[in-house]
Amino acid sequence: MTEKFPAALLLPGQGAQYRGMGTGLYRDLPAFAAILDEVFQIMGKTGDELRSDWLAADPGLPVDDVRRSQPLLFAIDYALGRLLIRMGLRPAVLLGHSIGEMAAATLAGVFGLDDAIRVVQDRVSRLAVGPVGGMVAVAASRAEVAPYLLPGVDIGAINAPRQTVIAGTCEPLRATTNALQEAGFTWAPVSSLTPFHSAALRPVGDMTSRLLATVPLRPPEIPLISGYTARRLTGAEALDPLYWARQVVDPVLFWPALQVLLAAGPHLLVECGPGQGLITLARRHPDVRACRCEVLSLIGFPGTGADDEAGRFALAAEKLGLPVP
């Protein structure tokens, strides 16, 4: 398959998490487990607690809690991407959504793994005591949604031409969604207890910038399409601590970024993380609908069962032309 289309790894973020994600692959594929264990070990005691709760039949914290969703999404996205690279895949480009861009930047060498984990843990610790709120996906364009936004609610993501995510603290978000519903728009909650990509998190971004200023940053060794500028990440941006600090505040421009990626030519779009959320969005793109590009999921989606994850990964590896693990 890679002989036909170069592989682009799409790394999902908040909202992609679900209970038990990746646990079957961790149990049945030692190479994947070894990479995840390295991540958990670097996290220290927090990593031990995270792993135990993730594998538990009755977790102590819900997976939508920022203390679970963010570090687990980073860890699973990174581990899947690192495993594919070790198996011989040479990704043509990486595109991460929200926390997925931190995993993508780590795979590309912008961050060392230890430093990336420090940044993620620092961010999570601040988010855990930060503003409470949520995110909502609206079946409408950004221009259609904008007039209904109340103070305290912002555009959080442009996921597709008619899928706009809004984010904010609880009461303003509730009032905004009520107004949208009264106007005839349909919406659905995103799995998040935190108002990611809204101005409410600006203090978190400002505080995170202090740590980022001490972290060694390098230009990407694998091309990255920025989910925040919707263009190829430049060396200057990669080396700018403020670029990474603004991630929790700035909107994710996934659809514009995907358009830039596909404008460079046909690709095999690989969901390098839990679920199929990003390739489901990508299926709306004209190039995918016309079969000029293809999509591929590595471990499936909620409800397909952890017992099948290793088998699904083996089928995906075969499609990528990699040795079946």
C-alpha cells in the first residue's frame, strides 16, 4: 500500500479516548507494551498509577478526566507511531489533533521523549485544577456558529466544513448550545470535562510556557502539518516555546490542515491512535470520496472489543507493507 500512497499519520486528541482503549494491544503485542512501559516509567509514580487504572476492570477515575485522557492519548498515539517506525514505516508527514500534535512532535524529534512527558504532565497538573467546562460539536460552519457564541465560549476546532467544535465554561456553554438548538442547529457533546482550546485556559498556557522555555527544542525530522496554523510547521515555530504553550488555547484547524496535507498529493491516511474519529472526518474530503486517497485504522473504535485489537493491528500492518507482528 505504501508503494501506492505515502503514509500520513493522523494522531487524535481529546474526544478520541474511550475506556479500555489500547489495552488489548498492550496485552497481546509485547513490542507495543514495551514502548508504553517506557512512557509510564518516565512518568514515575504517576505513570504506575495511570497504567494500573487504565488496565483496571473498575478504574478509579473516568477516562474523560483530564488526568486520564490526556496522558493516555499522548502515550498511545506515541507508542503506535513509534512501533510503526520501528517496524520499518517511513511516514511522509504527521498531523496531530490537540494533544496528538505533542505526540507527533515527539515522533518527529522536536521534543525528546522525557521532555515531552514533562510538558504533558505539567500541563495536566494545571488543567486538573483549572476551569471546568466542556466542548460541543455543532453541525454547522464556523461562520454560522460565530453569531451565537456568548462571552466565555470560543471556537475550539474546525474539524470539517460543517463540524465546528465550541468550548467554554459550563454556564456560557450551556446557554450557547441552547441558543444554537433554538436556531435549528444540531450538536453533540465532545468527551471532555475541560474547555480545551478556549480563552478560559489562557492562564494554563501562560504557566506552561515557563517550563517550555527550559526545554530543548529541535526542527522536525519528519514533516509536520500544524493543526494550529494549517500549514507545514516551520523550524522557527518548532523552536518557539510560545507555539507549544498556546496549544491548549488556540483552535485546532484540522480540516484546513488536512486540505494542506492532501494538496501535496494522494496519501494513505492512518489513524495513529484510538478510534476512527480523524479518518471518519477525512472521509468527507473530496479526494477520499473519489478514492484518490485511502484511510486506515490501527486499533478500531469503541465497542469493537479489546480482544480484537492485535488482530486489527496485524491487518493494518499488512496493508502498510510491514511485517505482521
